Amino acid sequence: MKHLRKVFLIMCLVILGLSMGCTEKNGAYGKRITEDLNTTNIIEDNYRNYYEIFVRSFYDSNGDGIGDLQGVIKKLDYIKDLGFNGIWLMPINESSSYHKYDVNDYYAIDSKYGTMEDLEQLIEECHKRDIKLIIDLVLNHSSSTNAMFTKAKRAHEKYLAGATLTEEEENYKDFYCFYDNKSDVPSVKTVCQVPGKGYYYEANFSSNMPEFNCDNPAVREEFKKIIKFYLDKGIDGFRLDAVKYYYYESITKSIELLSQINQWVKEINPQAYVVGECWDNSEIIEKYYESGIDSFFNFSTSVSDPAGSIVNSLNLEGKMLNRYYEGLLSNVSMAKSGIPAPFLCNHDMSRFTSSASENKTKFLYALLSMMNGSTFTYYGDEVGMIGSNAGNKPDQNVRIPMLWGEGTGDCAELAGATEASYPYGTVLNQMNDPNSLYNFYKKCLLIRNQNPEIARGTVSLLEMDRDETKLLFIQKEYNGSKIGIIFNFSPYDNLNVDYLSKGFNQVVGQIVTNSKEQYIGLQKDKCILLPPYSIAIVK
């Protein structure tokens, strides 16, 4: 019996050795690769990693419960250290709403956020850190309490009464999209009646957001004036809100106005960056690139599209990984000669963090970080904040405050929010945990910054394992330099890959979602072993 047990034990050891393949003695994953985690490239072009900030919920510098521009200044080193080299500020102009997409005064900073001097200081401090700062520019509509709307209503009513108008009143009488007869309103538009009057104004978002009449030369001149005002202060560009609503009934006319906006911007600062929001399908977004605007957000990479190229690629335990490769190609081709702008979520949609699967949450961001173009990351995603505005849930749920864990700086929750979840803890806790979401984001951004080919390179397929649903091996080439990116899409299985036969000779980076004991290992036969949900960068 003892002899049989000994034979059985020897057989088990032999089988175990065969199943492990050609791994090194120092661990099941083989020899650890050597990475350079201390150097990165200074980015000088507009291919950047942008961090979207809702100022109200970011960092409160004065203890009033409301985030402010001084709070953003205080956290610039945090943003820089994470690996972001661009910041997009959601609207900061004077406004009566919590979201501030209805602007009362385009030339003033909302007093709850600070002053124009605070913005000027923020611009200066960003530039010291090689961070580009862009601001939200809402040109499709203003607030109904904006002085321009008040002037426009008065002028239009005077016009309807048949009175003689001054030159200024002539400009203002159709400064907004007024309709004297409801039957004249195009079917795609929403209008509201001016209280107590017999005429209407276009308001596609809400009654307190009247739409500008972009056919009016005076309106365009005002847009040009606003753009110059902020570029002269040193702002590095703009995020243009809801661009298809410039002319909701005409894509052609919206593109024409965007071309003019781009011209106004680039005449003042040729290096400025402009990204537009056109929430539509890829074919429509591709058409908008004809305007010459640098970027338009790629909604097909976001969690708002359940069939999107990133989220959908993880379905069926990796059996749809080809969707990711198709998305890589589409992301580039859609932008034509512009800069793609992929993202996972923003202020208009539920956050993508999963409290049930940290590894999946990490891998989704890793997949975003390997996309071409300028990536956009919503504040708080790096620490796994959760908020949903799905169904009838309020928009405030996706604008919950950061929890810094410092004893100061946390903002009060917005009135109207019904849920706020922080399953992965505070910023401070995660900064001290090498396996946290925070440090995972930092690693992804470091690798992206170290390898300019990732954001800028021409994509080609080297290998795709459609049957075993694990392997995607692509190449990116930029300025004569090539890198390989190897993905293991399996959530459960290891993947052994020969990269030497593809013309690469070293592993320069690894992104691993699993626990600290697992890593991408070099094997005796010079293959590498990738654990589940991991990525290797080879040169």
C-alpha cells in the first residue's frame, strides 16, 4: 500500500509539472519582468489623458461644503501624479442650477466656485505641471435668466408690435429661436410659450434653456467674443456641449458652424484642443469630423452603449473579444485625420464601476487605456465611486462627492441625490494600497504615457484566438517605432504567448488585474504567461 501511495504521489508531481509547462523555479508564473516605473514622457501634442471634473463635488477648499476652483488647484499634484495631463472642467460660469449647463453670464465665474482670478491661477498652475486645461463651452443654449434672453424677448415683442427698432434691438429680436406660430416649428424641435405672450422659443432640454438662433450674425459674433475671452486668459481649448443642437434639424448647418468655431479658436491658438459632444451613432459622429474640430466623443466605447466595443467584448467570458478589435479600428477610422476621444462614462450616464467584480472594473479601464486618441476619465472612477441615473433615478447620483479621507476637502452631497456608494474606500486608503483601483489606474496611465504608440499608432492585427476566447495580439506603429499589445480576455484562464516570433524581444510593461501574487511571467522558452484579465506590452 505504501509503495502504491509513493507511485501515486510521483505520478501527481509529474502531471503537475507537465501542466505548469516551462515555468521558472521561482514561481508558477515564471520570472518577473523588469519594468521601468519611474520615467514617463512629457506629452507635447493633443493626444492626452483628460480628467473630467465636476467642480461642485471635487474638493472643497473653504469648508462651505461646495467644491471650488481653489480645490482643483490644491489637487493638481494628485491629478498629475495619477498620470493625467489634461483636465476638462464642467461648466464654471455663473448659473442658477447645480449642473451649470444653463449659463447666466458667460464672462463670470460662478461665485460658489470662486472668481476669475482663481481661474487665472488655475491656468497658471496647470501649465507649470504640463497639464492642458479645457472648459465646457455651452453654445447651443443659455439660461432663461441670462440678460441676453431678456433683451431678446423685449426686442422681439417690440418687433411684433410693429415699433421701430434700434440697431441693437434689430440684432436681438431674433437672437434666440423664436416662433410666432407653433405650426412653424419643425417636428424635431421642442418649444415653450413665453409666459403671457403669444409666441414661442425653442427649448430642447428644458424651459429654462432657450436655444440661440445660430443663423443670426450677432449670435456668432458673441460666440467668437466668448471664445477669445477665454483663450486670451490662457485656456487651452474647449469641450463643446451638445453640438448637434446648434441646428437640430440640419447636420450640414451644425457642421458649418463648427468649422467656423474651429477657425476662431485656431486663429488665436493653433495648438488649442477642441472636443465636441455629439451623442449619436458612429456614422453621424464621423460626419461631424468634417468640421475640422479635433475630437468628438466616441459613444460606442462608453457604457451607455450595451453593444459597445469595450463592455461588449467581455461578454460570454471573452468569446466576443473580436468586438474590441473592431472597436479599435472604428475608433481610429471614425476620427479620420482628427484625434479619437474614447471614454467609458461621464456625467450623463451611470458609472461603470462594479462592486461585484473588481477585476472586471479594472480590466474595462485597462482596455480603454489601450485605445488610440485622447482618453477621458470621469472624476472618482479611479477610486471606484458608484452612482446610477438609470431609469427614473436622478442625475445627481452620478455627481457624488469625492471622499478624500483627509479630514478636510469632502464636499456635501447634492440635494436630490438618492444614492452614493464607495465600495472601495477613500482616496487616501487606496493610495496606500498597492492593489487598489487607484494604483491600477496609475499603472495604466503610466504605461500609456511611456509608450506614445498606444495613443497615436497605426493598428494592425497579429493574432486573434477566436476559438479559445483569450488572445488578442495587436501591433501599433508610430514614427517608425513598433510595440505589441497582448491581451488575455479570459476572466479565469492563464495564457501562454510566444512574442519572439512576432518580431519583439522584450516585455516592457504589464497590466494585471488580479491580486499581488499574480503577474506576467517570463518562461524558459521565452514565452510569457499572462494571468486572467491582463495585458503585456512588448517591444
